[in-house]
Amino acid sequence: MRVFLETDRLVLRPFTEADADHLLALDSDPDVMRFINGGRPTSREVIQAQTLPGFLRAYPCFGTRGYWAAEEKTSGTFLGWFEFRPLDDHSPAVVELGYRLNRAAWGSGYATEGSRALIRKGFTDLGVGRVTANTMTVNARSRRVMEKAGLSFVRNFTGDWPDAIEGSEHGEVEYEITRTEWEQRKEKSVVQLEVQRFRSERAARPQPIHHS
């Protein structure tokens, strides 16, 4: 199967019809769905009629999908999915980042690793100008991922929740990073690495012997 993106530990590939069972298991975990709908499982009918068709569609401005199945590289285990979807079908200017991983994959850095790789690909290969992401204000785990991926807090806002769930009264938060910010941080990191390398090399040089 064609691979969209690889990291040290992840493979991101297009979804297929055969992923219905993977998605059903993912969306049946109340902990996974806690900040989505309060923990209610998604039915197979909804997965097949709504979720999977949405994951299978392509976006004209990318010429490819906006949702990607995430697998552990060495084992091929399905871990969940990443979203990197243009908000305008015909423009890559603004892209929404998202992720939903199995509970067993939490705490291993997969969400941060996949997010960073998608952001890099967006800014270097796909013509993206800004990446945005949002979550519930009380979803501390997801907010930490956004921050580790390089996004910065933008605003609090009140979303349109069809049904109130625990924590929704606190609203939502938006984070973002622009291509300019990403490039500046990348340049700064390169400079810092060069400084560290110079210091290491200098420390490794033989020190002159001074005689009294």
C-alpha cells in the first residue's frame, strides 16, 4: 500500500474500506471519545456511512487525502489516525491538524511525532501557510501535544456543541503555527546545534600545558 509519510516509528497511509473495524474499535472506547461526545461509542452504521467515506475523499488542492491511518512501523499495528485537512477544498493556505489514537498508544509520543512530521511536510511539500488545531479547554493531554508540536495558543472560543458534555462549559481553545514561524524556529535550532557542536569540539581539544 502506498505510504503517505513515515517517521522513526510511524507509517501514515491512506484509509481503505478494510479499516472499518479499526475505526469501530477506536470509536468504541469511552476514554478515546471522552472529549468528542462525552464517551459514547460510534455505531458501525455511522462508521460506514459517514466516518469512513469522509476519510476516503481527496482534496483537490492536495491531490490526496486529508486523513491518514497511523500504524506502528515495526509491527504494523493500527494506532489511530491523523488529520491534516485543508479548510478550503481548493486552497492549502490553512490546514487543520487533528489526531485520534488508541488508548494503548497514549503517552508514547506518537501524537507529537506524527504531528511534527505532518507540519514539516505541509510547509515544505504541500504549500501550506498556516496550521491550526483546536480542542476542548479541559483537554490538557491534547493541548500538550499541540505545544510540543510547535503550535502556540491563539484564543478561547465557544464551539457549537449539539449536546453539552462534561467540560464543554469551559469552551474550546485554538492553537496555530505559520510557515514563517516554523522556518524561523528551524533556523534557530540549526544555529543552536552549530553552537553546541563548536563547544563540544573546543572542549575535546587538548588543553595547553602552562609551566610556572
